[in-house]
Amino acid sequence: MTAAKVVALKKCHYKECPHSATTGKFCRLHYMMTWQKTKKLSLETKEKMLDRYIKAITKKYPDDYLEVLKKDLSSEESFKKSVHDLDLENMSDLDFLDDYGDIIKKIKK
């Protein structure tokens, strides 16, 4: 017979909320309240990261940066390699690379 595992319930991060955190650091109610703001901030962060990538490419290859962009965005592997080569990995999170799959597909067309 094994002993029951004690799991500490985390409280909701929202001020004075008595409920336990079920989604991330919020309870269901407060997660729904902050969902739109959280997603907007996430999108803005991803846009800033893409902007930094494009600025780095245009600085490194001023003459033919459009061709370099097309080549780099032809596949996710080449995009990840170019981000690594340009030393842009100090961005807050590399999960944005996965989120730009749709952008890469649109540019391929």
C-alpha cells in the first residue's frame, strides 16, 4: 500500500480571489477575464521578435535581403538555422518559431 501524494493547491493570482488556480496561475473566471489581454500581449511579443529578425537580416544583407528572407523562410529548419546564425536566440522564447508556420506557408506561395 502506498501513501497518498499530497498536492498543494495554488491560489488564484488575482487579488483577493479565494478560488484555486486551475488554468495557469488563475482560476477559470479570472483566466477568462484576462484571456484577451494575455493573447494580445503574446501576439505583440511575437511581432516584435519577427521585426527584430527582419531588421537583423536587412542589416547583415543590405543588397539582397529579400532573396535571403525568401530562402530563410522556405522551411522551418532554415529559419531556425538563420535565427541561430544571426544570434537572435536571446529572444525571450523560441516557441514563436513554431507559431510562424502559417506565415512561412503563405510566403512560399
